[in-house]
Amino acid sequence: MKKKERKWLILSIVTKNVATYVNEKGINISKMSRDTDIPYNALYTSLCDEERERPLRADELLAVCSYLEVDPRKFVTEEQV
């Protein structure tokens, strides 16, 4: 697997795990968008779209994790990578 494909795969896995966490906790995406300055459409597409075609970018992931007060490493395990 090429390095770029691996990076995309890891970000996809992490995004799905963040989406699950956000859904389970009932986090308001609109408020998260305002508080993190990440456009609502980007968050919605990444975290709420059933297709999950858009992984969070690294900077978005860090901003979301900071907002959630959760270590980004929580969202991926060695088995998933």
C-alpha cells in the first residue's frame, strides 16, 4: 500500500471513530463548527454523512479532539491500522 493510500485509510478510520463518539455523546455539530471555526459542511460531511466520503483533515481532527477534550490517539488502535 502506498504511503498516501495508507494515510487516507488511517484518516478514514479515525473519522469513523470520531463520528461514532460524537453520535454516542450527542455532540451538536453546529456548535462544534462555531467553536472550532471548521465549516459546518465539512464537519457534517465528515461526521454525519452515511457515505463518510470525506475524512477529517489532520488540522480538523486536532481541533475536534481539542473541542471534545479527547486525545486523538483514542480514535485509532494498532489493530485498525
